[in-house]
Amino acid sequence: MTDAIAYTIVGLLLVQALWRAPAALRGRARERSLWGTFTALALAWLMRTALGRFLVDHIGVADLATLLKHTITIAAMCTLLRYLTAVDAGELASGAEPSRRVRITSAVHRHAGWACALTIAVMAGVFLFWLHRTEVPTSPYFMERHAGEAGLAVYMGLFYVYSGAVTALCGYQWGSKARHAPRRTLRVGLWLMAVGMAVATLYCAVRAVCAVWNTVSPMPEGPAAVQEAVTDTLLYGAFLLWAIGVIAPTIHVAVLRYRTLAAIRRLHRLWRDLAFVVPDLVLYPPSRILPGSRLAAPLNTARDIFAHDASPQIRLGRYVTEIRDAIHELRRRAPEDLYQHATELAAAETAGRPADAVAEAYWIRAAMASADRPVGSPVPFPSGRGESLAAEVPWLLTVADAYASANPTATVRLLGAATPA
């Protein structure tokens, strides 16, 4: 059961590390720091499992998995402090008086690096030269194996004091931010992370006390097992709360990303057809792998939807801009009264969509068919439905749906009925 929980936490941490790897590769300090924290903590938790101990025990150094677990955890805590500072970098760079929370984080971060290195160095020295280690462990618990040794209090005390200080600071930071978080998912995530850090701080305090207790007067086997079970429960609870709290804001981002990609997919056919008619107005031309092949069509669509831009939001904005630019160019070539006839055609249809969206869709189809006409003054056509992307996208999605279901025969009749400009 213990290993199952540990593997679950390793899995959650690795999922977060993989999710954030692309952002880390782009080189921003805060993303790199958070990715490093997740990766280091996943490795540290792996050292708690039978698999991790199996991989390390072959080196031949007794208790090496424990030393690696502790040193990697301290490094992860230092990286987490760097992340907290990177998040607040904007407030520090603005020139305004930083808040007390930011000042505390910045002051701690200035000393975190050397404190981390010094702590790891002293712990390694105690581990190698002070603790009595044997190839045949007398107990499954590190603290019990070294009960009564003065080095135990030093080794474990350093680890838990450093870890407890960092978790307490993180809990304070995230709790302070949670009160002002703009989104519900972010607010919930920050509160879960803050509570998780509070539990982790309690865990560090209890373990530090137990380490001193075991040094002065070794615990009997029964109370020692109870202590291990209780503190393990605190540790598992702390990490699960923190991991779920980190995931909560990610869910919002994932949902937003999915909705953006869905909007791009619905706009794709309209954008692609317009891009072929007025290719000079698009930044990236539509993909044309094996043009005319039905088998290649899904691949071309996927390349257009997922390629080129830094993010789906940027790609969606580009699609909207290029669609509107192409429509404006078609207005210079379309018949003068084309939109009036498109409005009459839309009013006669019962497609279950807004008549003006159907009219725009038919106008676009007919205007593309007359794109080889001489260039003239722009003919009448409704302007965009919003001044922002959030307002424009829903309307263009309605137009794109009507465009996809427009009747080709009706489009031909519409173009024939229009009066030449």
C-alpha cells in the first residue's frame, strides 16, 4: 500500500513535469524552475519505493537511496524558491514598492542557494563519516537503524529544518495569493497547495522532534512503527494536496486550450478556402500534402490546426484576422448588390441558424466564385461583430458552420442573380 501511494505521487509529478516540459524548453525562468521542481521531487519519491531502492542498492553503498532522496528533495525545495521569486519578478521590476510577501520571498531566495549547498554538504559529511551504516539493515526505517547515534539528530535536523522552512514559506505565499486569485480554479488550487504545505511543515516538525528523541532515547519498536505510520500519512497527505492543487489551475488551462483548438478546427474550412482564393493575405498557406487526396485531407487539416504559431490562442487570432482581411479583399471584387441577394436567400431558408450568419456565409461563397473580377471599391457588407477576439470568434464560428452547410446550387443562383458592379 505504501509503495502504491508513492508510485501514485511519482506519476502525478511526472505528468506535471511532462506537461510543462515544452514551456521549460522555451527558456523562461519560472517554467524551468517549476519543471525542475516536479522532476526532482519525482526522483526523490522514486527513492522511497522498492524500485528506486533496487536501482540504487546495486551501487553497493548502504542507505544511499536515503541520502539521494534527501539531497534531491533539498535541491527541489531550492528550485521551488527560485520559482516563487520568478513569479514575483514582475512586481519587483515595476519600480513600485513590493509587498511584504514579495520582500520576504526575495530575501529568502538571496540566501537559498548557499544554504542549500551547505546543508547538502554537511548532511553528506555526516552520512559518510558519522552515521554507522551496515549492508544488512536491522530495521526498514532509517531513523530506527541509527537510533542512539548523535549524527542522526544532526543529519535529520538539518534536513527537516531546511525543508520545513521552505514549506512554511510556500504555504504563506500561496495562502496570501489565494485570497486575491481572479479565477475559482486558481483560488482552489492555491488553497490546496497552501494546506498541503502546512501539513508538510507539521510533518517536518514532528520528524525533527522524533529524530532528537531517537538520538537521546531510542523509541521502542511499537511506538517507532506508530510514529512512522503517522508521519508517513502526513507526508502522503501533504504531497497529494499539493499535487492536486497544482493540477487544478492546469485543468483550467487544458479546458481553455481544448476550446481554442475546437474553435480553430471549426474555422479551418472557411479559413482554408479563403486562403486559396487570396493567398497573399495569409501568413502561412494551408498545408497541401498530396493535394486532391482524400486520405491526406485529415493530415493537412491537422498540420494547419497544430502547426506554426507559438500557442493555439495566437493561431486563433491569426485565423480571425486573416478571414476578415480576405473578406475585405473580396468586397473589392464582388457584385454590388450581392449581399442584398444573400440576405433574401437566407431569409427564405430555414436552416435553424441566424439569417444574417447564413447571409454572410452565402455571400462569402459567391464572392469567392467571383474573385477573378476586376478590383473596384468595396461593396456593402457587414463589419465584424466585435472589437475583441472574444466577441468576434463566436460570430465567425456561426458563420463558418453556415458556410460548411451552404447549398452549392443556391450559391450559383445567388451569383447569377447579383447585378454586375
